[in-house]
Amino acid sequence: MHAVVRRYTGVSTLIEQLAKRQHEIEEIMVNVPGFKAYYAVRDGGVLTTITVCEDSAGTDTSTGLAAEWIRDNMPDVTAAPPQVDEGDVFMSFTSP
């Protein structure tokens, strides 16, 4: 599995809009080949997103689709480029 973590600062408006349109984001993400999970975490005006797919091709695809959706659906929302961390998942577990 492969994960990408993106951290955006000063994006309160983006967070509000994404929260209102969660179903649209979900529709895009679950159809990405190899998609496993997506999380969006808000901390004030900071947004951290975590995408997990079977491989980097999936995370790359999800990133492109999400950016395209924001450009098409929220043209007035601007954000500085995020801090990005990504790599292969070497440990994963969930609650039983």
C-alpha cells in the first residue's frame, strides 16, 4: 500500500466547503483504482488529508482528480501548495 499526506494551512474556507460537499469527494475517491481509504482532518484553519491506495499510481490519480474537482467546483478558493509526505505503508492495523 502507498499513502500520501498533505498539509494545507490557512484554508478555513476550503475546509467548510469540503465538509458541505463530502459526498461529492467520496464519489470521486472510491472510484480510484486501488483506493483503500481517505481521511480529512481539520485543526482550525489547517487541513491534513491522508489518502491510502494499493500503490502510488492510485495516490497520484486521486491527487489529480481532487485538484481537478476543486478547480472546477471551487474556483474562488485558493490555497498555497501543501506540505506533502508520501511513501509505502509498512504497518497497518485497525480496531477489531
